[in-house]
Amino acid sequence: MNRIASQAPIHIPTSPFVRLVDLCVRHAWWTIVLALALAIGAAIYAAKHFAIHTDVRDLISPNLPWSQRSQQYQNEFPQRDIIVVLDGPTAEGVEQAATEFADALTARTDRFRVVSHPGSGSFFEQNGLLFLSIDEVKRIADGLSRADALLGTLASDPSLRGALDALSLVLLGVERGEIKLDDAARPMIAAADTAEAVLAGRPASFSWRALASGSTTNPEDLRRFLQVQPVLDFTALQPGHAATEAIAQIASQLDLAGQYQVRVRQTGIIPINDDEFGTIKQNAELNVAMTLLAVLIILWLALHSFRIILAAVVSLFVGLAISSAVGLFLVGALNLISVAFFVLFIGLGVDFGIQFSVRYRAERHDHSDLHAALHSAALKAGGPLALAAIATAVGFASFLPTSYRGLSELGEIAGAGMIIAFLTSITLLPALLAVLNPPGEPHPVGFKVLAPLDHFTERHRVPIIATTLVVVVLASPLLFFLRFDFNPLHLRSADVESVETYIELGNDPQTGANAIDMLAPDLAAADQIAQWIAKLPLVAQARTLSNLVPSDQEEKLKLIHDAAAAIDESLNPTELEKAPTDQENIDALTMTAETLAKVAGKEQGPGPDAARRLSRLLSQLAEADPAIRERLQAVLVEPLHFSLDQLRSELKAQPVSIESIPPDLRREWITPDGRARLEVLPKGDPEDTQTLQNFVRAVLAVEPNAVGPAVVLYEAGRTVVRAFILSGVYALSAIFVLLLSTLRRIGDVLLTLVPLLVAGLVTMELCVAFDLALNFANILALPLLLGVGVAFKIYYIVAWRSGKTHLLQSSLTRAVLFSGMTTATAFGSLWMSSHPGTSSMGKLMALSLLCTMAAAVLFQPVLMGPPRMKAQA
């Protein structure tokens, strides 16, 4: 008697829930009609107000100091939301395509606010040679002087005939012994490749600049960027979709692929978000259908009655509709994290329905009268369900004060959703069961098959507890190796073009995709900072506006102007040859082919081989249709005109100073009030998280106010980790207070929370063992562990306090296991997603669920031991 008397009462107000269940059962049809009407209204509201933001930048609070600095910086130097990347086989072609494309986009003021073409324009066209080294300028100047005759021929006759005449001059030099035939192998191979492509009807190109340089073309010379600020429609689900579609449509209309063999790709925030939304939708319908089918199968195994299943499913979806409307009302729009609420609600919300339904089945075995069974089920399950719902809601609500908006908003929605799921389980579900009137239960509800395991754990309680705790403690050093991947690109599918392009650009440090930016009081200060910050081991380069002022200008300008004077008469002829007729082109082709064959003779080597090949192809062109020769002339002449005009501009280079830099280009580095921007580029692999972290830490150590993409990623990762630590402390503290106020015994509270902590530790230890890094998306599994774990463990502690024994074979374990299986199925659909972030969420959720179920079903009953009091009848 003393042991029974010492048992502290559970202060859960069960009588209101019993009265509520009795009321809903007595007025079952009114309850059902009212619930369905509410659900239909909520569904209509949710459909009309549904919105989702896939921009990961919205997941962090804008009120943080580093976030505010970043926003202020972006106000001074606006970032373009769309980057159009053009790649082509020749520098001339890709530059022409980019210029034409930029003009076409600029004309569409209904879709684009600003379109810029970095690295282009008259400033770079005129002064491009000044940015080369003195040796390179000297080599180019000498080459131009030696090519005076060739330039004169091409400039006076920019046609297929003129190009062949220029080649004939080279061959004349070979015949005179002035140059070796092998020295002309490279231009002949290039010409042969072009001729062969034209004859075969394949895309063809020819670069006079590459030919003149005498060296391999750098990849960056074959790529151009357009930076686009689109007109956004924030009333649409994808605000920038119309702009990205317009870019693709204009590229198709201009036929850049056919005319210049240029590939056009889009990346940046808007295209990545568009593709993100498409990836999330991919296979979503199939995944949902498969999930629902699997949930129905599990519900059948748990409940063995289509009527009870129908009642549970209807109750679940009514709760989901109401919770969705409430959630959208609270937050306005879902984000990449809170969008998981739908799966989360099914996974957690179904637990309340299964718990009540299984309890009803157990009571129906003892009570033949349906109303009596529902009353008894409410009496025994109402209190534990309420406590579990409140504890779960409190756990989610603990994330509201954090700076991680993605999780904070999820906590807001899920916290309300848990209360709604509980209310539908004790109102609509009993009413549906009363109307559907499932048949009675002829057999006890439980897991008799687990009886041997029940007995084993009772006999070996101490060794099981000791072994579990020792293993968990010994594995705890693994927690030092738990990684957090703060790169949001790793949450996106690398198979979509926008992400693939961004990653490709990020691998080139010069693009600034992983740069750090700073603002100095003026340019002089920025230059001084750049000098010493560039000395850091992890810094590749530090750039300011001063980098646009070339060095050694005086010597370079003399070389350029001397070359210009030497070839001026040839490059700028007073009179042009008349355009050739087709017959004149045939004659030029035939004559050049004969000369090539004659020069090659029977010699062997790169030069003779190239000459014979080109001779054969030119003969074929002479005998081909006129349209083929016209195509060859277009392939050769269009880039020739462009290259000659560009050369004329480059030879007019003028001294460059800070003051002579164009205002629009200057504005990219200097604010109107004189503050100067400084860009710092990293060394090492930009895809390596640790490399980026070390780079950011090194720079922040000397300049704490730095901003930029790399700083944003780093600080966002720290914010998320800090948010989870704080929210975890808040959640556990709040749950501890809640449990203490209801259970009234610290020991019983610890019996509830210790298995939860064990499950959390094991989950994180297994993350290290399986090399599963935490990230912005899958870290959601940790609050899930709190939600599911607290609910499961409350069920067991309440049953144990009421004197229940052999818990493994009880109806409670049946409910917990099938509830866990339903939740696992829901999360399994996330695992199968083609979206990496969603898939990683599913993986860690499944792992955390497995751990918390094992802790609840296998460890907690052993930890609790025999009950303090006998079960009451």
C-alpha cells in the first residue's frame, strides 16, 4: 500500500477529453458535417493562398548583423539575379553572339530592367592589349609588322578570294625559302578542318584571332557573360520564370546556336530557383501515390478494419487541410524547410489516430458496446495523447526564437498542426467510428510474438542498460567529426543546367562565385588593404578598381603605336576590291589547291601532310555547289571583318587612368560617396567545404566586416548550427518543465528524456559512421526526433506509471511500431526524391526515426523496470 500511495498522480486533465469524445459520439453526424465543412473551407483557402519560396537566402533571418551588412552591400552593388553564359568555338563568334544577344534583351524592357555585358564595350576593345604583359605585347607587335602584306591582302579583299590570296602569299614565302612549310601547318590544319566541316554539312567555324596568336586559345576567351536584372512577378509561384523563358525564346529566335555555334545557358538565383521548383515537383505525384498506398497497407496491418482505416484517414486529411490553411495564414509562404510540413504532418499526425484507434480496438475487445469502448478509449488514451501533443508542439515551438527562419516557420506550422491533429483524433475520429460502427474485436490486441523478447529484457535488464550506455559513451568521440555542409548548392540537383553551370563557374576563382567583398573608405585604402590581404596563404588574389589600370603603359603604348604606324596603310586601305563572283572564287580555290600540292610534293611531315589535305579539300570545294562555297565564305569572312575592326580599335589604345575608366564600369567598384569595393578570391578547391571555411576564417580574422558569397555561406552555416543548439536547449527545457508539471517526479521525467537523449546521440554518431553530413535541409530530422521521440516515450511512461507490465507485447507497442512504420514510409518518399536536399532530409529522418523507435520500444521499458503499482482494472 505504501508503494501505491507513494505513486505521484499524473496531472493530466482527462475528464475534458472524455466529455469531448462523448459529446462528439452523441452528435456524430453534426461533428462530421462541421469537420468536413471546415476542411473544405480550409482547403479552398490553402489552394488560393499557396506559395513557396525556394530561395535558400530566405531561410535565414535578415536581422542578423552579417545579413544586414550583406544586404547593405547589395544595395550599393546590386547583384544580377540571372547570369547568361555563352560558350562558342571562336572568340569572334562568341563576342558577336553576346553583343547581339545583349542588344535583343535590352530591347525587352517588359521583361528586363538591366542587361550588362561585363568585359566588353569600347573601353576593353580599345585598351585590351594594355592588359597583357610586355612580352606578349612585343610578340603581337612584331607579328603584326611581319604580317603587313597578309593584312593588306585581307583588309583590301575581305572575301574567300582574299583569304586564299593571303594563303598563297604564305606559300610563296615557302617556295622562296623564307619560311618552312611546317611553320604553316597550323593555319593549314585550321583551314582544312573548316573546309571539311562545310563540305560535310556540319557546323563550321574559323578564328582569325586564334590563327594570329599562334597559341592555343584559353577557355575564358571562348566564353562571355551577360548579367540580367529581370522584372519579377511576385504574384506568381516562380517570380522570374517569365524572364528565363523570354531569354530562352530570344536565344532561339536569334539562332545563336546555328549562326555562331554558341551554347546559351542560364544560372544565378532566378534560374536555380526555377529549376529547384521543377526538381521538387519531379516524380512528386508518383511518390505521393506510392506513399499513400504504403500507408494504407500499414494501417491495415495495424487496424485490420477498413472502417477504422477510413475513419483514421479521413480524420488525418481533415487535420492536414486545416493545418495547411492555418500554416499559410501564419507564415504567408512555405520555404524549402517548411514545405516538408505535409510529410511531417502525415508522419506525426497519423500517430495520434493510430494510438486512439488501437486503444479503441483493445477496449472493444473488453466492451461489446461501441460507445462504451470509445468512452473507455478516451478515458485511457486521452490524457497521454494530450500530453504527447502538447510536448511535441512545445518542442516545435521552441524553434520560433531562432534566427533560422526556415526552421522557425516550420516550428510555427508544425506546432499548430500537432494540436490540430490531436483535436481531430479525439473529435472527428470517434464520431466517424460511431457512424461506421466497426465490428467487435474477438481477440486481444497486442504483439504476443514479442513475449520471448519481453521476458528476455526483464531477466537481463541491468546488462542491457549497461551495454547500451557503454556503447553510446564509447562512440561519443565520433561527434567531434560530425560535419555540417554549409554549401546550399549541395542541396540542389547538379544535373540541372543552372546548378551545373554555377558549379562550373565556381571552379574558376576568377568568376568570384566564392569571393569575399569588402568596402574601404576610399580607393587608396582599398589598395592598401588589398596589398597585405593578398599575402594571406589562402588568398589567390585581391582586386580593386586599380586593377583596371594596366601597368607599364608607356612602354606598351609605344609598341602598339609603332605597330599601328607600320601597318596603317595595309590595315586601312583607301580602296577595297570588288566582291568576287563565284567563278572567281572557283579559280582562286583551284589555283591555291595546285600551289599547295606543288609545295607539298612528296615530302613527309606536318606541313606537307596538311598542305596535301587542304589541297584535296579546296579542289572538292571548287567542284561543289555554289551554296557550299557561299557558306564557306560566310564562315571565313564574317569573323574576318570582326577581327579586322577589333584590331583597328586595339591599335588606337590610349593611356588608362582611374579618371578615364567609363562611369558604368567605375560604378561597379566605387560608390557615389567614394567608398571603394575590394574583392578577395580564394585558393584551393571551391567545392571543398573545409577549404572555403578556412578561407573565410582567415579573411574575417583581419576584416570582421567582410561580406560576399563565401561569407554568407559560412555565416549561414554557423547560424543554423547555433540555432539548433539553442532551440534544442529550449525544447528540452520546455519539455522537462511540462513533464515535471504533469508527472510530478524528476525520476520519471528523466526516464522519459534519457532514452530521447540516447536516441539523439546515436543518430549523430551514425551520421559520422555513414559519412552523412548535416545541412540546411536534413537537420530538420533533429526536431523530428524530439517530436516523435517525446510522444512515444510519454506513451510508455504513462502506461508504466499506471502499472502496465509486459509492454513489448502490449497494444501500446503495436500502436507505436505501426505508427513508426507509417512515419518511416512517409519519410521514405522524401528519400526517393530526385532533389538532393529533400532526399538527404528523408535519409536522416529515417535514421533518426529508427533510433528513436529503438530507444522507445527496446530501451525505455528496460530502463523503467517493473512498475511501482499494479494496473487497475
